[in-house]
Amino acid sequence: MRMLDQSAGVRRFLAVAALAVGVATASPAVAGGKFVFANSSAYDTLDPHAIFDVGRVASRINLYDGLMRWFDNPPHLEPWLAEKVEVSDDGLTYTFTLRDATFHDGSPVEASDVVYSIERILEMKKGAFSLFAGTVEPGSTKAPDARTVVFTLNKPSAIFLATVPEVHVVNEELVRANEVDGDLGTAWLSKNDAGSGSFQLTRYDPAVGWQAKRFDDHFFGWDMVENPLDIIEFRTVVEINSRVLGLMNGDFHGTDGYLPQDQVKRLAASENVNVDEQESMRIFYSIIHNGRSPMTDVNFRKALAYAFDYDGFINNILSGSVARDPVPLPNNMWGAPADVTGYTYDLDKAAEHLAMVKEPLREITLGALAGYGQTEQAAALLQNGLNKIGVETKIVTEPWPVASGKMRDEQQMYDLLFLWKSTYYADPNNWLGEMYACEQIGARNNSWYCNEEVDRLLSEARVSTDQAVRQANYEQANRLLAEDAAGIFVYNTKWFGPFSTRVKGVRFCPIGNGQEMRWVSID
Amino acid sequence: MLETTLFLLRRLASDRTAALGALIITLLVVVAIAAPVLSTHPGDVTEFHPPERLLPPSDDHFFGTDRMGADVYSRLLFGARITIAIAVIAIGASVLVGIPVGLIAGYYRNWVSDALMRISDIFLAVPQIVLAIAIAQTLGPSIENVILALSATYWPFWARLVYAETRSALNDTYVEASIALGASPWRVMILHVLPNISSSVIVRTTIGMGGTILTAAVLGFLGLGPPAPSPEWGRTIAESREFLPEAWWYATAPGLAIFLVVMGFNLLGDGLRDILDPRTRRSGDG
């Protein structure tokens, strides 16, 4: 115990020291304070092109800028580093005009940096790569002058603009200068910052988290925010109780908005914490490995879908804090059909379908994520149901980095895996197109699901510019996926963002989960 | 033999703390064996009732219910089975490996002896819990792997102990005498040395049980033990963290159980040492 106190003391001392440094180097503006965010997962890298998940989104949106950016809820897309964008009539050419912006080292943001950034994504084949694969060819992006970037797609894409925010612009000169053996600067960029974002990295330790100070020369300026933050810190705090207690006693000023409902209630009762409730777009479901027997049999998948106690899970375990969502698309997103009622907990029907299964049965592995109790409770509940119809199961709980690695490997993937699918961009393709398109198999389609008709609908919707066609296609794809029991679709979440009562100006957006700190101030 | 056992029991009964330890352990064994009879909701090991989750202790649920609406008391009793199985098998394996290694290394004075002791030194150089975590993590979470991890990291303690005791026994006259009479090395080790060092082995084993149960609970707590929905105690405490402090009963019941059992083995171990090994007897005691 004493050890803990001591280290907390040291940390507090360091925080004060860091604050002093921050104030010393910042403009004479009023001290805006420091915001400490307790992050549930560790930042093992800061390279904006290496990761593409929500647990580690803050480094991307606070240290880096993209040409476009998502704001607010429901999310809307606005030009950001770009001043304007023009799309050609054939939908293939996107011309962005850049604003006057500078990187953290003082050099200007130029079109060539944008070109370098997209080429880097295409070459690294990590993070958001799959969004651009097949649409943007390496070498096809041009910079006719320092302020103009031209993307030429090799086929029309209805979602291209929506994915542009993921092209985080890095300082080409700086990254190249730190390249080692043609590694595209990955080693260096994983712990350093080469961005132009609202905050500039000051400290990073994979075990602790990272800290950044306000970047006064950010292109957007700071006039809109009264008393903006001086310092932001994203500290890794894996233990839920530590995050909650730290928030209640004022050590932390914010944490993730997807805590267990029991903890949300506890936070809401604290006078130091406000809980901001927002309708979000984050579905909870179980991936079913459709490529492996006996899940290849639709009757087995239906048996699985009928064996899950949706009511008990949503109303008892989650105290009704989420809404049942019978399809793989958030029910508040366009393209979600109103006429699908989905599966219910019905063991008789489950047993009926099980009796029709032709494949030999065996023990089924149910995957859950360590540290996310909800996934384990869901797995236990499904196990409970399956037990009763005579299907043997085994629960395997592993940390997210392990699970996300297995998800990309057909042999290693669990038979089922409970998890969430968050919003990376607000388009149905973010869910359906990635989760169930044949070409995404092994990348974002971790179900090894490939259905000709569904794939046709999704491919068509991906390129069509006709909103009516897109909507009809997604609705139909949802119906087919539900009918096929491609996964066990459970709920769409609400976001319960807990913040210190001293915090003002949080702008929640399902993309980024309210972690863009430039709008925030603290008393 | 019978006389020795009776003597032991009488001495044990006269030592109040040791008797308490023995009582706790007897209780643990009884509870584990009779779990299906003693538990109020025997089905709750695998069966859940979400509407009844996190209920406080009551007549129906002595220790309340957990996050899935299962009876904490019933799961606790079934958890005792896992605990005993892990401790007995892991310690048994450690003893089976550690004693022969220690005897051979202690009896002979050649390179085999050196090699065996250096190998056990390597294991002892790394903190036991760290090594156990590493092994369990590499093999994946399951009861078998916890047992394997514990056995693999515990045997050197017995090897060291038996080695040292054997070395000192070899200087005793009765060993010298039997060697002079032409007894084979195996005969000396098994019929003369082993019985004379058995008391320290018994004491070490009893105390080691407590340590093993604690380490097994740590592994379970870290998610390296048997997977959900196993009622293993360490895992139950890990699950309950999310619901503290409101659902205090959820963590308290398995926490107390671990505390009691570990204390029981330690008390019994201490008592046995007093009886069997008067040299290191606690001060101020008979």
C-alpha cells in the first residue's frame, strides 16, 4: 500500500512539474489546466497509420489532423485540414485544397505530406489500410501544387469521403529523416509525433500512457474555446475500479463511456462526476466462424441464435441500458430495416434447429475479451443456453491484442467471439460492408462469411451514388444476414460518458467517443 | 506405526492452534466431498438466472448471488473441490519429483548431483509466482495447466530440502553403519535416510499446501486458471471486482475461504513442526 501511495505522490509531483513546463512554453494565455483521461487499453504505439481502433483513438485525433473530420452526434463530416473538396461527376476524382497549417516542428503542411501519408498507409498495410485497398492504388494520388491533393480512385466508392478522416497527415520530411532500413519510420513514429494536431506530444511510455501540450499554432486557432486545456494526458488504467474511484475522487477527469452499468450508476451518484448519456452506434454481437464446421450449417447457427437469453442479458445484466438490435447495423443508422424482429431466447426452437444439423457436433469455443466482463457474461449466458440443448462449450477469455490477432487467422479464430463493433465512419459500410463482404475475409470480415447475394448487395451499395439504392440494399442485406444467423446480434449501445464536473465542452461523436480534447476546458 | 500416529494425534490435540488448523482442513475436505449435498443450489455452477443477479445474502442465498444470478455459497463449495484438486495434485507431483532428485543429489557427490542441484537453482532463481504465471500464460488457461505450472515451479523446494537433509544424514552413524554393512545406495536412501528426514518433508508439504492454494488463487485471479464459468475462488474474486463495493458479499465469501484455508494449512504445518522437529520449536511453547 505504501508503495502505491509513494508512486502516486511521485506522479503528482511529475504532473505539477510537467504543468509548469507546459505553462512556461505556452503563450501567455491563461493557464487552462490539465486533463487526465483514464484509458482502458494501453497505447502500445502512437503511429497513426498502424492502428485503427476506438480504444486507442485519442492519439490519432489529438496529435494528428486529417483532411476531413467527423463531428458531433449524429455524426456529420466536415472539411478539416482541407478547406474544400471537389468531386468529379464520375465520382472518381477527389480534389482537396489545403488550408494554411503547420506541423508541430513549425514546417508547413503541404500536399506532398498528404500524398506521403496515403502512400505510407498503402505500403504498411496496417490500421485503416483495408478501407483504401482496392480503391486507391499506390502512386495514384498526386500533388499538383503545394496546396492541392488529387485522389483518383480506380472505381467509384460511396464511402471514400467518409474514410478520408483516417488519412492522418504525417510530416514527410520528419518521418523520412527517422527512417531506419526502409521501415517507413514505423519504429520512430510508434513513440514520437510527426503531426499537426491540436496537441503536441511531450511524453510517452507504453506502460503508462502519453502526455501532450496544447499546440498554439494549430491551424484552427483557439479562439472558439474559452480557456482551452494546456496539457492532456491519456493514462492507461486497466482496472475498472481504479478508473471509477479515480474519477470519483478527482484524480481523473474522464474515462471511457462504455463502463458496466453497475459502475455507471455508481458514478452518476457521485457529486464529482457528470454522466453524459448519448445514443451511440456501437453494436454488441457474437462473431460466428461461418467457415468452420458445424457453424457452416445454417441450422446450427440458428440454434446458437435461439439459445442466447437476449432479455436476461439486456434487461437484467445491463439493467436495460441498451436497446435490442436484431441486425448487424446500429438501429439508429439509416439502412437498418424496421421489419426485422430477430431471434428470441427459445430453447425449443434451438433444439429443433439443432436436430436438423447434418454436420457432426463437437465442443464449441466461445471467445470473450479479458477485462471486458460483459463479453464473458454474454459467453456464460450462451453457454448456459447451449448446455440445455446439449451443445458442449468452452469459454476462452483472452486480452484484446491476442483476440484481435486470432481474428485475422482462419485456423486460430474462435468458433464464436463476443465483442463490439464501433463506428469508424458513419456509413452502413462501416458495419455490414466490413463485417460480411467476401473481399474483407480475414481482414475486417472475421466471420469467414461469404454469401453471393449479400455480397452483391454490399458491393453495389459500396459504389452507388444513389442514396435510395444504397438504403434499399443495406436493408435487404440486413434481412438476409439476420435470416442466415451470420452472427448473434444483441444490442446497440448507449454511451455513458463520465466526466469530472469541472469539465466543460466535451463534444461527443460516435467516431472518437468524445475524446477530441481541443473543445474541452476545465475549471 | 499405529502408536506413532496416535502419539501425533494426541500431541496435535493438545496444541490448540494446530488443532484449529487441522479442523479447518478437515472441514475443507468434508465440504469439498459433500458439496452436492451441502449446497443449496447445486445447479448454479453452470446454470444462471440473470433476473436474480447481485442479490444480497439472505435465507435462500447465504452469501448472496453473483453477476450471473448464481448462488455464491453453492459455487464456493464446488470451488473447494477445484482448490483441493489443484493443491493435492500439484504438491503431490512436486514431492514425487523433488524427493528423488534431492535424495540422489544428496547421496552422490558427482556431476549428476551438481547438475540436478544447478537445475533446481535455476528454478529457484526466478520468483516462483512469476515463473508460474509465465508457464500458465504460455500454456493457456485451464486447471491442468495451473497444476502443471505449480508443479514445475514447486519441486525445487523439496529437492533443496531433501538434498540438505540427506547430506547431513549421511554423516550420521546409522547411515555410516549400514553403508559399512554393504547396503546398496538405494537401500540406504529409501530405508534409512528417507524415514529419518520425513518429518521435515511433512512439515514443508503441509505449509506448501497453503502457499500452493494461494498461488493457484492468484493465477485464477489473473485469468490464467480454469475458464468461466468455473467456480474457482481466485476467478470469482476477479469477477467480483467490477461490482465492489456495492456487492461486497461477492468478493468476501471466496476471499474469506482462501484466507481460512491458507491459515489452516499454516497453523497445522507449524504445529506439526513443533511435534516432529523439536529443534525449531516455537518459543514459549511446551
